[in-house]
Amino acid sequence: MVPTSYHLILSGILFTIGVTGVLLRRNIIIIFMSIELMLNAVNLSFVALARHFGNMDGQIIVFFVMSVAAAEVAVGLAIILLVFRGRETVNVDELNLMRW
Amino acid sequence: MPLEALVFYLLAALTIGSALIVALSHNLVYSAFALLGTFMGVAGLYALLAADFVAVIQVMLYIGGILVLILFAVMLTHRIADVDVSNRTVGRIPAVLILGVVGTVMGVCIGTAEWVQHAEPMVEPTTFGIGEAFLGPYILPFELASVVLLVALIGAVVVSRKELRGPMADG
């Protein structure tokens, strides 16, 4: 059995890559995908710890994280498309007004 | 090297390699498709961790739903290739600093925690336990999650619908 710490380290690396994407990229869709990476990293650590402690609760939480991620994607992409329709850009540096 | 460790390293390499492409690629379409690799790798890791139901849901929800939606957004917003990588408002040094701090803190936490290793858990289907938990102690969060999804769905439709302009809109 692969030690739980390996899964947690992998989860940490994945989360850090997600933070890198949010910090380095200015395209709003890439930032969005990086947030998905971070959510996946957290889910991975939940499942690894559920396995570690032989407990089902971690896997239950994963489902709630997934449903929140689905809601976030639906609303977020609608907002992105609306902003793009109005401003013709997906660069967050140029999106500095709340309304136009 | 035992087979399980080999599979783990392969899946980890797939996951991290695709994640790096997602975060650093210059082409938006490459990023979106590399996200597929990350989701598949994580699904494989779930299967390796004996979480069969979560692995299937990962494939169905993330790859079948979220990734397709993201690809729609990529295709609907044009100017795909000319994306700047650098963030001019933060700069490289603070970014590297934040990354170093986040990574170090997580590494130290993982390294210093005293992990209690239980005996090897049995590999058995998890659907029974998940169903019991959802209809038992977790029934309220479960129902709330469905309400959240419904609200998000309606919100997405309201936000993205075509605005009526002209005499019809003033009504």
C-alpha cells in the first residue's frame, strides 16, 4: 500500500500548481481551471485521509466539494461569457470596472 | 517495485505533468485539454485509494460536465493563442515567495504530523456506506447541496440569457 503521505505530498504539489496558475496567469479561464486544480487537490487529500483512517466521512465531503465546484463552474462561466460579450476581453487586468 | 507503487507513480506523473501544462501553457486550448489528463489521473488515484464510487463520479462530473463547459467557454471567447503568461501587477518575486511559503508550510505540516497507520483496510465497494451516510447523518447537507445546485442552475440561466433590447424590454 502506498503511504498516505505520498498522496498528501502529491495533493500539495497539485494545490501549489493551482496557486501558481492563479498568480501567474491573467486569462480568466486559466485562473478558473487553476481553481479546479486546487479543488481536485483538496479532494485527493480528503480521499487519501478517508482511506488512511478507514472512515467514510472524507468521501462524503468530496461529494459536497464536487457539487459546489459544479455550481461554481456553471455560474462562473456564465459570468465570464457575459463579461466577454460586454468587454471583448478575458484579461483580468483589463477588467477593472464593476459595470460599464 | 510493487505494482501498486508503479501505478501510483505513473498516475502522479500524469497528474502533475498535465497540471503544469494547464498552469503554464501559452495556448488556451492546450490548457483545457491538459485538464483532462489531470482529472483522469486524479480519478485513477481515487480508484487506487479504493474509492470506486468517487472515481466514477470524478469521471462523470468533472470530465463529462465541467471540462465540457470549460471547453465551451474557451471556444466562445476568441483570441485563444495570444495570452500573456506574466502577471504584471504582482511580479515574479512575490509570486515565487508566496509559492515557497505555501509549499513549505504544507511540506512541514505533512512531515511533522505523526501519522497513525491503521491496519490495511479492506477493499470493498463504498457505495453502501456512502448511501447510508447520505440518508442518515448527512441528510441535511445533502438536501442543501441540491438546493445550491438548483439555485446555481437558475442563476446561470438568468445571467447568461440574451438581453432583450427595444420596445419588448421596456414592457
